[in-house]
Amino acid sequence: MKTVAAILVFVSLAIVVTEGQPGFGLQRCLCRGAGAKMVKPKLIEKVEIHPVSPSCGHLEVVVTLKNGAGRRCLNPESLFTKNIIERIENKTRSAQKNTIIKTLNTMKTAAVVVFLVCLLATEVQGQNQIHKGRCFCADKGVDVVLRKNIEKFEIIPPSQSCGKREIIVTLKSAERKCLNPESKFTQNLIRRVLEKMSQQ
């Protein structure tokens, strides 16, 4: 009976995450906070739009800046961001429309049907793959950090939005770092966290 009770307590502790204590992150959002209302358009190299998904409950718009200046999250509710989204959608629709018109002018009816089916299949496949690159960690992460600086510890298992396990620590300075899951330091840290949770 004691063994069963201990297992139930361990499972409950593994599910419930207390703020400021080690736990398992459930939301895999790339942006923290509302994001910037605007950036200079001439500095933007790439725009990524991540719609609502099971891994993140809100729309995210991320821009990659030129000259290796990093990535910035944009506020989806700002007028600047809405204009960017609208321009991208209009450009995409226009490109698709031109492609279809050119194809209709050069192909017979039967070939058109095959083309449209293939186009639909490609679009659906692309929609299913939107979130596969939604990982927090761009690389394998660091091998070690000072343990005394760790405020929060998160283990995020593989999911539809990111196919790898990620280990993320929030430092007391509010900075977040990715840990290399294969490093000896990270594996020891995971073992100690699980041991601590089982003893509570």
C-alpha cells in the first residue's frame, strides 16, 4: 500500500509544476511577452509566422534580422505586424494564382485535375510541417552552467512541433539557456531533480 501511495505522489509531483521550482514545460512558445511593436523593415531578412498549435496557444511572428543581428518577436496585435502578415498572405495568394493561370493555359483538362490534386496535397503537407521547427534550442546547447545560478529547470520531451528532447534552465538573471541533453552535467542534473521529486 505504501508503494502504491508513493507512486501516486511521484506522478502527481511530476505533473504539477510550481513556479520557480524544477518542472516540465508544456508550452513550447518561441516568444516571451508581447513582443516588439515594430522593427525597421530594411533590417528584416526573414519572417516566420507560427499559428496557434497544441504546443503554443497563441500566434507568434518572428523576424530574423540581417547581418546576424539575431531574431526578434513581433507583437501580433500591432498595426505594423498585421500589415506584414497581410502583405505575405497577399503575395502568397498572388503567386499561387499566377502559377495556376499559367498551368491552365498550357495543360489539358485531365492534366489540370492531376495538377490541382498534387497542389492540394502539397499544401496540406506543408501545413502539417509548420510546427516541426518550433524548437526552443537552435543547437545542442551548452554542456554546463553554474548550478547556483539556476532558478528553474525544464524538460521538454519530443513533440509534433519539435522532434527532439530539450533541456532548458532559467537563470536567476532571467536568462534562459539550453543544455546539451547528452552532457554528463545535464544527465546528473536530471537524475538529481527526479530524485528530489521522489523524496518529496
